[in-house]
Amino acid sequence: MATARRLAISIAAKDRPGIVAEVAGLIAEWNGNLADLRETVLDGYFTMILMAELPADHAPEELERHLTARTGARVAVMPCETPSPAPPDLADTYVLSASGPDRTGLVAQVAAFCRDRAVNILDFASRTADGRYLMTLLVDLSRTAGPEALRPELDRLAEGGGLHLGLRHYDVFRATNEIQKPLADKP
């Protein structure tokens, strides 16, 4: 795209089949290229955020109105800097898992812990199950003193509240949690 504008687009709607196809198709109709996309359904509501490059002659407000009218979803479109920043080095990427009794303020407590130690949260997923709150955070530790310095502080955070915390390097987490093909299926 010769003169492109990078946009962050968020979509929220009651879940139904076909929303991803609709949004992607509408962006393609406007000669847009999807660069990155995250989508999930939370308690029956579809949520998606995506990065797209569109011709600069399309105003973000026009795209927002067009997507809203055609999908019935709540849409927000925001211009972004170009080019996008480089992703963090995986050498400093860790998975922080937390679980404990479901209670008010638990996410705020863990997020504040990260903020106060310059731990950048790259991705965050959580859910409740059987009265417990489960969180998985993908975090960047490049601005910290490192995982060994954080471990005693994580232990203190966990004390007294029934909170269980784990910190593993992303490569270790991925290797132990990916579904592996049987050896016979490998090329």
C-alpha cells in the first residue's frame, strides 16, 4: 500500500456466527490489509481488536460508521503510529499464572503488582471456575531486574490470600502446553 494509514479497530457485539468474516470482508472491500487480530467471546459477547492498514484517503470515522452500520456492532477506530513498534524480545517474555478464590480486586492487585515493578502485560486471559479465579498473563520483563528478583515478591503477594502464582519462561510454557502431533504425523 503506497500511502497507507495504520488503524486499531475494536469491535464488540452479542456473539453470533460470522462476525469475523463480516469485519474482515468489509475491511478487504476498502482495500485494507489485516496485520494482527485478537478475538474472543466473553460471557456471550464477541470482542475483537485488530490492526489494519488502509489507504490514507479513508477517514477512520468513515470506516467506523461503515463497520457499525453493516455489522450492528459497537466499533471504535483509532489511527496508530506507523511503523508499529518492534515486538518484545522473547528472551524477556514470561508467562505469569495466578489462581485463587474469586474475590473483588484480584485482577487489580495482580495488575498493580506488575505496574509497580515495570512488568509490561502483553496479553491477559482470565476466567472463573468453581469459585476460583484463574489468570494467565504474557509479560515482558525487559524493564525489570529479572525473574529471579521477582520470585520472592510473587511469594509475598501470594501469602495469606490463597493465591497461587507461577512464573515460567514463555518457551518453557509453550513447550509444555502445546498439543504435540504424534511422531508418525511429523514430516
